Amino acid sequence: KAGVTQTPRYLIKTRGQQVTLSCSPISGHRSVSWYQQTPGQGLQFLFEYFSETQRNKGNFPGRFSGRQFSNSRSEMNVSTLELGDSALYLCASSLGPGGNSPLHFGNGTRLTVT
Amino acid sequence: AQTVTQSQPEMSVQEAETVTLSCTYDTSESDYYLFWYKQPPSRQMILVIRQEAYKQQNATENRFSVNFQKAAKSFSLKISDSQLGDAAMYFCAYRFFGNEKLTFGTGTRLTIIP
């Protein structure tokens, strides 16, 4: 079974631009979560989607948004990029809430904002 | 709010020896899960072991085992017969029942000395 796939692996953007990251979950997984990882703040939860609905949202500004499609694939978007948005963005998938399914992570997208 | 604390930023161990990584957490919930993930230089977060809070028996996965002390809110990871491939960042994480959000500790960098 294929794992969680994130594209692209690396991205370089300029301040003020916007970016879209993609995540394809493991087949059969319906929940997708996003995390931001930086040296200073560590791993922080961004949001979680299940059945195309956002169930949980972390403490990030409105410039960070996401969505989930009917095939469970998810995208996250960051608008008006700032230097501080440079980070590794990790996507994780699971069967869904209420069960005992662990989260499985992708390889991440390394975003650099210049 | 739930918090996870890893007080050892770095640890090292001789190959074939045993090492224990510490983790404490704070929560008012009674039903939750605890996890150890490893993140090698490849960046992918890999699940090492998990523990359900309602289970008194400590989880084991081959060379990896945990010491779960619910009253003390402690969840340490023991790696036996350390191998070079065990070198990575290790993150302790918490998730309460019915919620997909993971709260991570700050990580412990484990170095294996040949």
C-alpha cells in the first residue's frame, strides 16, 4: 500500500506570494492533518479534515487555509507569504476520528520564503 | 491545554547498548493515546510505538518498549540493542480519544556511537 504522498518536496517562494501544497493520503484513509515544523516552534498542528470538513484548527492566522476533496486528497494554501512561514510542512493521514488508527506521515514539503 | 515535555534535547548511546528517552505530559483527560515517532534525516515521521492510556500493560515493538506511568504522567521509550539506523530525532506525542490532533514534545536527538 502506498504511503502518504506530499508534493512538491521543495518549494522556494518570495514574500507576498501564495503557495499551495498537496497531500494524498493512504488509500482508505479519510482523515488528513497538517503540521508545521520549524526549529524554533517545533511541530505545530495546523488543521485536520475529515470527509471534506474541517474538524480542528490550530492557532494560525487566516492566511493558512486548507481543504479536502471527495477522494480525501487535501491541499493547504498559504497566502501573502512571510519569511516566518519557512518551514517543513507535514501531512498525516488516518482512518478517521473515534477509532484507534495512528497517524501516518508523508515526507513533507520544505518551503523556503525569501 | 495538553502539553508534552521532553527534557533531553540530545542523547547518545553506544551501538548494541540500551538507551531510555524520557517524556512527561500533562492532561486532564482520562482516555488518550501516547506515541513515539522517529524522524530520520529523510524527514518522514515514522511511528515507533503507541500506548493506549486505558491499558496497564506497557507496549513493546521488537527492540522498542515503553514505561507508561499514568499516575505520574510519564511515558519513556527504551531502545534495546541500539543500531546505527536508530539515529534520529525522537518525538513523544499525545492525542486524546476521538481527536486526531497530535501534541508533540520538542524532541530528543539520538546519536548512535559505533
